[in-house]
Amino acid sequence: MSEDGKDLPKRVAIRDDLLTKPLDDLDKVRLVGSRCRQCGETSLGERGRCPNCGSGDMETRELGTEGTLWTYTVVRNRPPGKYRGPDPFQPFCMGLVELPDGLRVNALVEGDVEEMEIGVPLRLRVFVHHENEAGQEVVGFAFARTDKP
Amino acid sequence: MSEDGKDLPKRVAIRDDLLTKPLDDLDKVRLVGSRCRQCGETSLGERGRCPNCGSGDMETRELGTEGTLWTYTVVRNRPPGKYRGPDPFQPFCMGLVELPDGLRVNALVEGDVEEMEIGVPLRLRVFVHHENEAGQEVVGFAFARTDKP
Amino acid sequence: MSDVVILGIGIHPFGRFDKTFEEIGAEAAAQAIDDAGVTWQDIQTAYLSRMYLPATSGARILRRLGSTDIPICDIEAACASGGVALRQAILAIRSGEIDLALVLGTEKMPRGFMDPSMIYAPWQVAMGLSLNPSYWSMRAKRHMYEHGTSELQIAKVAHKNHRNSVHNPNAMYRKEFSMEKIMESPLVCDPIHLLEICAPNDGAAAVVVASKERAAKLGGRPIQVDACVHTLATYSSDFRCPADSMSATMAPPGPTSATARKAYEIAGIGPQDIDCFEVQDTDAFCEIEIYEDIGLCGLGEGGALIDSGRTEINGDTPVNMSGGLICKGEPVGASHLGQIHEIVSQLRGDSGPRQVSGARTGMAHVLGAGGNCAVTIMSR
Amino acid sequence: MSDVVILGIGIHPFGRFDKTFEEIGAEAAAQAIDDAGVTWQDIQTAYLSRMYLPATSGARILRRLGSTDIPICDIEAACASGGVALRQAILAIRSGEIDLALVLGTEKMPRGFMDPSMIYAPWQVAMGLSLNPSYWSMRAKRHMYEHGTSELQIAKVAHKNHRNSVHNPNAMYRKEFSMEKIMESPLVCDPIHLLEICAPNDGAAAVVVASKERAAKLGGRPIQVDACVHTLATYSSDFRCPADSMSATMAPPGPTSATARKAYEIAGIGPQDIDCFEVQDTDAFCEIEIYEDIGLCGLGEGGALIDSGRTEINGDTPVNMSGGLICKGEPVGASHLGQIHEIVSQLRGDSGPRQVSGARTGMAHVLGAGGNCAVTIMSR
Ligand SMILES: [Zn+2]
Ligand SMILES: [Zn+2]
């Protein structure tokens, strides 16, 4: 229950327009993309206008779940501000994941940070990233290596 | 004692350059002003350059303790941010106090807020305004009516 | 400066909205671009005026309209930010480098008093010398003492502006209040009451400006910018800014007088030639003082001017037809551009029930922290 | 743009100081005004470039020099802020409205990583996708993958810049480090090490700019501004900004390439005509990429260029004679004006042990959040 007495949903997406709904079965949740019918570019999330050409002729679609690692880095220090990742901090990979839909998505990349390599195959993983102040499960996403456990 | 083991002074001025030192006997503390030898203007606090003409030919002096109220208002709501005045909040006067040194100083004005009037005679009062995080007494100032208690 | 015109205007209503600043900013910008009959891709440079928004807000808002590599930056000069951003666009056009620019103002502010640490020193905040309305109120008290201005006259300004706001769909408050209601509303800082003061809020307004040559090719309904001036208060000329002390020996002309004088000089006209005014009524007293400072009446005669009814919409020098800041609220970065939106609408004859009949010239005026003042004079 | 010159320069060292931003800013401004042989009262308009300072910082700093009613505003475009502020002054001069302006950059920043909420969305901050160095590092990794650039080559850039900084009294770090020490310093974001990255800090730098006509009357040692360009990254041309995704189907020229190209075009010269460069080495890899983007070598040849030694002070295309951002630190608003201070000193022949022999032309380059890029080309 929220302060004003209304029921809050048990789960919310880390950014509302990034993930398909419902959020009950996380295995079925997909990333949402927007494809511009004008210039053909696809970008992450639901958008009213194309970030490339500015057209409003946009189509919302589910993005593919399989991709490859285009580039990455290892974050070796706890990010500043309201970081809600594991505590104590653990170094993690972030990278640009190339999807078959013609875009590269910036995301957490799961796998041994010392063994990461450009080009490895990845699969979307949707999971409860943290719990917010209102006690709701906040659903985030990452890409996990499929070639090595 | 501060965190690094050094002795902190028991008292500090609310702004270092506003008040004469030492701060032991508050009755002897005066407001500090800067007089420009170039244009003759005097302003509050110690200044390296004249806020009027920009000259660096400045002389630091004690300001007079007696003045008159040039204008004022009554602050009826608790000021926002890190206000350190009385808690619970009490409405107070602030005003521009004209001093014989040729300037008007913005200051708290003590007296019955419903009876305040432009032109009333005032005298400087230096007092411990609040205690800071380090436990030091922070010395501030106000002007109090001398015609009515 | 008669070589630069306003070709398009856009606005997102001022108020409080469950939208991001990017959303409201982009809406106003898109509207101004459409109104000018051009496209985002035609714009050669863009300025965002803002005070409280985070860094690179201009780029973040305007990317929503599509990709471009034009220079976009954020401009800040407290309440005068919008005038300063407009001035940069005018300078860019007059330099000959570009001939079509977008000027956007956007703000999204927390409720209640503004964060004092933005403009006040820590010791002023600790002692409570950090409320903008207290500075305005001290001016009001002195004016009443010197010139006999009354609380009733101050309330009349608020009464007029609230009445005007009823017809302005872009205002936050659109309700008429009786004189009694206004004077019985709680005192904020004596002598100013709650219904006589403006609130910070959210909003956006935008203009497309062009060189006269470019505008001639594009058609549309251009409004000429006759002057756009920004000045800072000189020493001891204003006590609105968070100063510690002021001179008791000199009293130079205040920032509004100084800025308006320069603007009149550049435009080659005087207050008597201007048909409508939008001015910085952060509080109702302030409007009375501005009457005097922009030359609508003599020193100390502001109270009599509001009594006369001449600053009503149907008077001969209408002021704050929009309802002013008291009714619109003050989304700081958007404020001056919102005033310009109003004046351009008036000069185009598009203002419906609040239209000043036959208005051909208009002035927009803002004044705020640090003694920042901007005045823009426009004509058709 | 050869009608505008830099007449005076001033700087407050970059580092961490127990002084207010008003103090360091006023020192740099006063120095630039003195160096130009003019007075504060001669200045007709002033711009402050800043990112993290509060509202009306420009007015607050410059009031310390004395009262004036000239327009002063704050300008922000992330790391490119200094270039944008300079550009506004140039436009104001070219418009004919003024002929003498002050451009000041000042910043006072907290230690460590910058506040991510200034440029990242809350969800990016929550997930940890909010560290500037991680974006730089992803570019480095891809460059290594595509072009065989090595960690050794990256370390060589840091080695060179640390060596140069020893002679720069305005730099925060002035210590030479061995290649081993650099490569053994902790990884921040792979492959970038602590001694290969810049830190936010405090600092100020200022220039006085004038029309050529005014400068001719004033005398002194004017340096010509041949180009001053600001652009934003177009869609998918840069992943330094906090974007969510980028295109996998198109790769337009990055902001540095696009901005440098425009600057060369305006100046009418190419990279081969420029004698010294100050560029945005927020990390050591970045300098390698900039070599390619500003045309000092071909795509993928940046690693070989640092190997060649040609970007050393005594090489034929010296880069970051000052020690670069790695050694100076990055007080964001002051950064580009600090670069210009260095280039002007070089073109005047005043740079002592780090002087580029016979330098007649120079370039300053910044690049940051939002893909904001500024390039200024100067000559004597
Ligand atoms: Zn498109
Ligand atoms: Zn003086």
C-alpha cells in the first residue's frame, strides 16, 4: 500500500518504456525498441520521435534477445550517486550489445570480468535489480554470455 | 577537538570577515566595514576591492553600533534551506539599518514585529546565533530597538 | 536592431505537470518551429534559457526533435535568462553567421520557495536573510513610507492581474479574487500577501528568430525586435539582489530604469509609443515600482496609476494582460520568452478576450537575482 | 573570423584550493584585463563559462572587480562551455554592437567522480551505467580491437603528458611517471589506468577579446582567432554521451571530426598548417583518437603516431604541451579557456621550457557530455 492508500504494483520497470509488460514472468519480458518508418533506424525504448531524423512516424517493437558484444569495459570502482547494484561492490562489465534489429544497446554484461571479449554471444536476462523505497521490485536487464557459464 | 585531533576555537563568526576579534566578550565585538579611499564608499565586511569603483585602495574599519531603521519587513514563514534560527519558527523582522558610516546594513531587527516602524533607533547586538555541526558557537548579529524594550 | 524578427512562437502552459522538462521544452520548441513555417533541420543555432535545470538541458530537450549538429547551449542570468538567450540569437544573426535561430526557455521547479543556496551565501541562509520576497517587501515598505503608497493600491495590482488571467489558458491560476480575499490572504512578508506574489513552477516558451531578409523569403507574420537589452544593477542601485549592504550616500538609477532607458534609445521610441506591457510582477508592489521605472508615470506616482485604471487591458497603457507572474507563475528560464509569446500574440491580434485593441508595439520586462534585468521591445 | 583577436589572457592555476570560486575567477579575470592593457570599466560585455557552479556565478565573480551595468551571463555546454562562451563574445563583436569583451571560465568541483545526476537518468545511475570513464573505455576497447592499438601506446600518451606538465606551473600534477608506474597504476575502467585519466578540480582562465580595429588602437600582443566552432554529436556519431543505444547501421563522422573540419574550413588552413595543439585528453586513449579525428594521421594510425614521437613538444605536431587534462585536471568551465591560455602563450613565445619553437598557429579542442565539441584555431 502506498501512503495515499492505493495499491502499488509489486513490480515496476527500471524505466517504464524499456520493457514489455506484464512483468510477472520475467522470462517473457523483452526490451522495447522504436523503429522509424521514415529513416529505418531503431533505438531503445518507446519514443514519440525518431532521434535520428525527427519523424513522428514510429513503430514500437520487441527487440531480439540474442546479440553479440560490440565493445565493453570493466567498471572497477563503485559508481557514484544512487547506485543500486550489489553491496559490497563487485567489478562488473558494461558494454554495447549489437542486436539483430540494427542497434547497439548499452547494458550490463554478465560473465567473468577478466575473461570478457569483444564478439562473444549474449542473451537478454531480465531480473529484479533492486527494491525501491516503496518496497517495489524494480526490474532491470542485462546480457549474459551464452558461450561460457 | 575536531576529527583530526586539532583544537577548534570555541566560537566562530557566522562569516569570518564580518566581525572584529576576539569573540570572547561579545559586548566588545563590532561589525567590520571596508572604506574605499578612492570613491569614499563604505560596505560591510572586509573587502580587497571596492564594490563600487573596483579600487584596491581599501581601509578596514569598525562600523558604528547605533543606527536607524531605513526599511524592514516581517518574515512570516520559516525560511527554506539550512535556516538555523529558533525552532519552532517565530516571525521576525529583517531590515536595512542605516549607520553613520554612510551605509545601510541588511540585518535581523529585534523588537515586536507588529510594532516595528521605519526610522526607529537601533543598536548592534552580537550574540551566539546557533551551534554548528562541530559543536562551535557561531556568532551572529542583529540590531535591537533602543526606544522600546 | 530592426534587422531581426520573431517569426514563430510556441508555449507550454505554465503550471505543475507530471511531465519531464524534456517533454515540455520539446513541445514549446516544436510549436514555435511549426508556427514559423520552418523545420527543425532549418534551424542553424539554438539557445536554451534555464536557471534550475541540469547541465546540457538544451541539447537533451532538442535532441527529441531529431539529430542535428548545430550549436546548442544553455544560458543563465537568473530571471533575465530568456532575454539574454534571445539577445545571443540576435547577435548571432547580426554577425551575419546565421539567419535562423531557435530560442527556448524551459524550467521545472520544486514547489514553494526557491533553493536559497543557489543565490545566497551560507551565513545568509543560516540567519534567514535568504527569502526573495523579504527583499521585495523591504522595497514596498520604503515606497509606502516615502510616497504614501497603500496596501489597497498593492492589492489592486493583484486584483487586475488575477482578473486578466481568467482569459489566459497558459496561466497557472485563472481565477478572479475579490479585493477582500486578496487583502485577507496570509501575509508572506509584510506588506505582501499570498495572493499578491508569484510561485515558481514548470513551463516552457520558445521563439524562432530570423534576419529580416530570411523572413521576407519565408513569409508568415514576423514581429520586429526593436531592442533587446540586458543589464546588471550597478552598485547600490537595487537591493533585490542578495547584497549585504548598500550605500546611504548615493542612489543610482535602478536596473529597470537603466535597462528601459537603453531599450527606448535603441528602439527610438518612448513609453508613450508602446501599446502593451508584460512586466516582472514577482509581487504586486513590484509592478507599481516598474510603472515608475519604465516611465509610465513619475516617481512615487505608481499607486495613483493603478488607481486610475489606465493599466487595465482597456486602459491606455495596459500592463500584464496575461495575468503576469502572479497568475502565470515563474518558471524562471521560460518567463521572459512567455512574456514575448504574449506580446507577439497581442501584436498579431491573436489574444482573444484579453486582446489590446489595435496593439502595434509592446514591451516585455524581467528583473531578478543579482539585479539582472532584460527588456525587449517589439513592433509589427 | 579574422576580425577578432585575443588581447589578454589570465589564469588561476588548476588544482584544489581553499578559496571560493569568486576568488579564483576574479583573479583570472583581473589578470586577463591587465594583460590586455585595459581596465574592467572598458569591458562592454562579459561571459562566464561554467558547468557546476550555481546560478549568476558570472555576475557574482565579476562584481568583485567593481560595479558595472554591462551584460554578464553564464554559459554552459558541458566540457565545451569555454568555446561556446568565447563564440558568443566573438558574435557580439562581429555584430558590431561591442568591440571589447571578457570571457571567463571558472569551476570549483568536488573530488572524485562527477555527480552523475547532472547528465545521467536515474535508471542509468541505479544500474551503474553512469561513469564517464566507462564510456571512454568502451571506445578504447573497440579501437584496440579494430586497429590493434595497444595498452603500451595508451600509456605513452600519459607518459608524454606527465613529462610536459613538469614545466607547467598551472597544472595540478607536475610529476614525471615511468611507463611501468603508469601501467601498474590501478585500472579505473579497462583498459584505462588511474595515471591515464583526468580529475575534476578547481580553476579559472580568462581572455579579453577585441575587434581588430580596437586592438590596433590599444596595441599589445594580439593573437588572431581564425575559427571558433561549436557542434553537437549527431545521432550515433559518438557514444561518449549518456545515450541508451546507438545505430549499428550508420556511423557518421564523430563530433571532433565534424567540428575540426568546420574550423579548418573557416580558418582556411589544414592540420598540416598548425604548429601546436591542446586537446581533450580526458583519458590517454582519447588523445590517440583525437589525433585521427583532427587529421594528424589516418584512421587507426593514432597508436603509431604516439610511437613516432611526433606529438612531443619537439616533434612536428606537438600535442598537449601543457600536460593536458591528465595533468591539469578538468575544471570544466575553465578547461577550454585554459587551453587557449596555453596556445596564446605559445604563439607569443612565452612558454619557457615547454615552448614549441617558432609556433605561429595553434588549436584548442574540447569534447564532452552530450557530444558537445568546441575547436578554436588561433594564429599570430
Ligand atoms: Zn528516423
Ligand atoms: Zn571605491
